[in-house]
Amino acid sequence: MIRVRCQQHVSIDVKGRLALPAPIRRALEEAGRPQLVLVYWHQGAVYAFTKQHFENEVEEKIVDRDPFSDDANVLAHATLSTAADAEMDGQGRVRIPQHLRELAGLQRDCVVHAVLGRLEIWDRRTWEKRFEEAMGQLKKRGGTSRRAS
């Protein structure tokens, strides 16, 4: 799990490498976990988890489901099938595979932030739209989150 609060604008180079923000690099190095698992998320981002977090909190929860369940298969096919291992290099960069860059529309200008124990990597314009959408939904709710009953 990645426990850091950070949001930064970053760039992806022509080889698909993204330099992780310094607070995120430090948190990964301190935890001894420079390896990440990257997956596409249907809202238009690439999510990055530490390998241990992904295996324990994402894959394990799917493995326990009925293998013939439509819900389990939708998640497996739409998200887990896109998973790719990625390792942080000596300069704090992670290579985002081509298929994930294409799915998420990642171009040069991106936003990386840490939230809920994971990293989210967004195309900058897609993130700006998503942020405005989320702010609009929050305002409609009166500025509070809804809790499931």
C-alpha cells in the first residue's frame, strides 16, 4: 500500500517512461517496494499498486469469487487482464506499457496522485474533466460523501 499524499503534473517521455514524484519515490523506496502492478481503470486512468497490495487486496478478493460469476468475469476481463508489472528504475521512472497508455489516452502531459493506497495516472485533460465531474457531484450532495446503509 502506498501511504503518501501527493499530486503532481508529470510528463511521459517518448519511451513511455514516467518520472514518479519525489514523495512517491521515497515512500516506495522506504517500504522496499519499487515494483508496481499497473492496471487500466474504466474511468480513464492507469492505477498503480505495490505488488503486495495488488496481490493481497485486489487479486485475492477476485480469486474467492465464483469463477462463473458475471461480476467477477467483467472485472477480470475489463481490468485484471490489463495488468502489467513495472519496476521503478534508478532514476525513479516507471515505464507505462503501450497498451495501457493507449487505453487511458496517456499522452505527454499527465497527472499522478496517490489516493486510497494506490497511485492514479491520468492524462492531464482527462483528469481535469474527471475532477470537475467529481466536484459537481460533491456539490449536489451538499459537500459530503454518502455512506452506504
